[in-house]
Amino acid sequence: MEYYERQGVNGESLNLRVRRLLRESPLIDGHNDMPWRYLRDYDNNLDALDFSKDTSKACPKMLSDIPRLRAGCVGGCFWAVFIPDDWANGGKAYRAALRQIQFVKDAAARYSDDFEMAYSAGDIRRIHASGKIASLIGMEGAHTLEGRPERIEEFYNLGARYLTLGCADSNAFADAAAGTPRHGGLSPLGKEAIRIMNRIGMMIDLSHTSYETMRDALDLTDAPIIFSHSNARALCDSPRNVPDDILTRTAQCGGIIMATFVPMFLSAERNKNPDAPTPPLSAVADHIDYICEKAGVNYAGIGSDFGGFIPPPPIGLPDASAFPALFEELARRGYSDEDLKKIAGENILRVMDAVSR
């Protein structure tokens, strides 16, 4: 609390301090699976579930909606275009991905008092300053390309700003963290994908990839990479998390590791036993602490994965309204105003600027 009193303005409370910081600088969630929930449960029908209303009583319930994003001081969100791996046959995954890209744009247009599409760091800053939430698109899984790397540029031109190379299983481009290895890392198509993304200014997302894929991508890329929703493997030994040497290399290339709220990637006990206790909010802060220790505070961010994991979420982080509580915990641990802003959004904005050059 002594640190807070040094950092606070005119004795403001911890909550007010955090909310002031998130007004001054945008909080950007690197990964939210709301579009998949709408496709799976409502066939993308926004009339069936109005995102401008409280959706917490929906069945199955949602963890995000406009009221809770507003309560959580969210300034920008990468909406994940997730398509199941087993759809990657006969054009089904590709067509579904195009549909989901359009859904994100349609949702932003329908709720234009609250959302606006963003395609650059400058767009995010402008939209945040206007009082709206920046909507961005991230492609979750190269299987949506269905073996055709030229579709990367098509997705980019449609507004996608990152591509996750892996997903639930390995694909024609890369080995995933889970599933059967096929290439020992990146395939020749995967290496071509890296070169294309470097050329057009699209972020390479290594969440969901195997260690060998992480290594190969870092060997090849000329631009910073991201982990849109991953934690530290040293604290939770899951292949979905990031080993120490990759944390270091991510910092060396100017990238970012965006800590996720998925319980089985937070807690070693929960990773081994799905019936183990749900980890608390402090576990997310522990992973952020570790990322900052090994990589540096300039390379940490937030990627909730709300809507993309089986509830319950971490205790103390029940939904998108609770982001400020996480930053209050980080403030209690001694993070400065500047560092809190970096973790909230300034770091991913820096990466976006660097990749787009």
C-alpha cells in the first residue's frame, strides 16, 4: 500500500487509480472467442442474443457483452476467428472463416455506438480516445487456409491482423502444442507463411504451437511475434505455455506474451486434474510477474480467451467486467502506472507498429 500511495493521485483509491490509467491508455484483450460462441450457439444471429445486453444468463452463459466490456474498461479486443480443426476439408473451414470475419464487422456495425473496427495501432488509439471499443480480428489456426498460403494476404486484406499458426491439432503449416507432430516444427508451407506475414505486416501468433514450431518461427521471422493467449511453462507445465528460453527470445525479437485466464494453463494442479480447485486471480498475476521477470515488463500483455474455455474462469475474474481487479492486484505488487499501461495495451500497440512497418 505504501507503493500505491506514492503512485496514486491525491489519495485516490486503488480502483480509481486503475480506472484512470485505463482511460488514459487502452486495455487491449489479445484473444476473445465471442464470435465462435455466436456461430456455435446462435448461427451468428445477434437477434437471438443481443450483445448490447447482459448475456450472463444465456445458456450456455457468455463471459463478455457490451455492458461488461464497458465495466471492465476494455479499450480494444481481438475477436478470434476460431473454426474447429476437423472442418478443414473441402473448403468448409475457409468458408466459415470468411463468414466469421464478416460477423465481427457486422457486430461492430450493429453496435456502432460502442464498437468500431480497427486495423492499426493508430486506429486503436483514435477509437479509444473517442470513447468506443476497438474491434480487431485475429485468425486462430492456419488450418483455415486449407493448405493455401496465398489466403493469408486475403485474410489480411479483409482485416485480420494476426494468424495463429496452430490450433487444437497440427496442420499443413505447423505442429501444434497438442495433437500428433507432423513436421518437427514448421513445414515448408509454414516457412512460406512466415515470410508472407513478414512481408505484408501481419502478426505471427505462436499460441497453440509446439516448442519446435516456436523455435523455427523465431529463427525465421524478421518481425516481432506474439503469444495471444499463453502463460509461463515454468509455473504450469503445459505444452500450451511458453518455456523460459522462448520467453527470452520473444523479448529479444521485440514481441509479446499475453497472459491468459484459462484455468488449466494457470495452475499445475488444474492442468493435471480437471477436478482440482479453480485457480484465483492471483495466479494470473503470478504468470505476469514471471513473464516480466524472464522477458521484461515491455513484453507482457493480456489475452483472456473468454468464451474459448470451459468455465468456471479464475476466482475473482468471473467475466470481462473484472479486468480492473487484475490490474489492482498488479498495482498492489508494485507495478508503476507506466508499467500497468504497458501490460494493459501499450506493449501490443508497440508490436503492431513494429510489425506494420
